Amino acid sequence: MSNDVADTSPEEKPCIECAKLIPRRATLCTFCKSAQVGTPCKTCQERIRYGSKRCNVCESYQDWRRHFSVSQAALALLIALFAVIANLFTAGSYLAGRESNTTFKVSSNDSKFLYLKVWNTGQKPSTLTGFRLKFSDHLPIENATLDLAADDAVIVPGNPIKIAVTVKELALTLLKVGGKERHGKPEVKALIDKQDQGPIMLTLEVDVEESGHLWNPTSRPFVATRKDTFSADRISKFILGRIPDYDAK
């Protein structure tokens, strides 16, 4: 059967077998002598031969493909739209990657310092501007503001770097509100070592001055707070080393 279908007039139709134009009311093709009997097209209702997968009149498919009969122009427009969206996403990712993106983890400790592993996956430097060590209610220690051990807090893109932070001393909380007696260092050590109900969790917050991002409406650069949560026993050397050696008085 030919796939070439000529333009039809109201008085003509394509033969259901050879697709050549014949009178619309003809019951027999004048070319291939095929009887014009069959099944109605699911789209235009014209007769098509039994088992035909495509109508010779409206050219629509008769199987599942007829539900996806998108014109070539619409299909091209849809493809172009997806291409624009993909390009915008790629451009946004590229521009975002050109800014700074800083992350950190507490890596180790000793009696004087907490050591942080810090890395910047962007393409511009960032700056560390603040450090806060927060204790849970399970330890009688007040939250502390830490300082850099060195002056350089700029994090350049590339490989992770090691940063040291410290505090002169960690203050123990009072035994009673308004009193003078404080909890003791041995008590803190016992609580860290005991862990009957699981590890005691702490959080270190680091303020990072990041370079501005494309979708950030605030002024650039902006400050973001990054956090790392870990168990107290991981930094027990630092905690006990920063608690003064005085009795609970």
C-alpha cells in the first residue's frame, strides 16, 4: 500500500488499499479493484481496511500512537522549550559554582585546640567570621565563643585545609541559680565517660562570609551559618583541657 496521499476534495477519498483517489461513494477501487469495506477510522470515521495501522484519509495511527499525535511544529516547540530549560539550569549551576561554597567538620582535638577540616567547593574565597561551641543540658558547661588560633580565616577554593580554634577557658555552670559554687571538672569527665543513655551531643557553629549567589536577593557577600554535630567524647581532651583546675567552690 502506498503511503503517498493526495489532497482530497469533498467528492473523493483515498482507496483503503492503494491510497489513490476514488469517488467518495465508490465501493470498488477503479485502480486496484479492492472492495472499499473495512472498519471505521478511530479518528475521522472513514473506512480503512481491516488490520490497518494508519488511516489513508487523516493519516492518524490506529494503535496507542494516536494518543500521542503531536504535530511536527508542536513537537519542535516542545523540544526547544526543554532545551531552553536545560540551558538555564546549566547556566545557573555554572554561575552558582563560580561563587564560594564552604563546609567544615571537626576533625581532631588536643588540650588546647579544636581542629577543623574546612573546604570550599566554589570558585571564590570565603571568610570564617565566628565560632560557637554549644553544649547540651547533659553537661554543666556554658556555651562558648571560640577564636581562631591564627589570624588567617580566608578559605580559598581547592583542597581542604586545617583550621585551629580555641578558648581561654570553658566556664562551668553554677550549682544553684544566684549561688557561687560551680560544678567540678571531675564531674564533667565522669559524665562524658559514662554515656549510660548514649553519647552527649554537642554542636559547633561557624559563621561563613560567602560570596554572593545568583538567586540570593540580599547584599553580597552574605553570612551563612554552617554546623557540625558530634559526641562530647570526640573532643574530651579539649573540654577537660579548657576547664580550669579548681575545686567546686
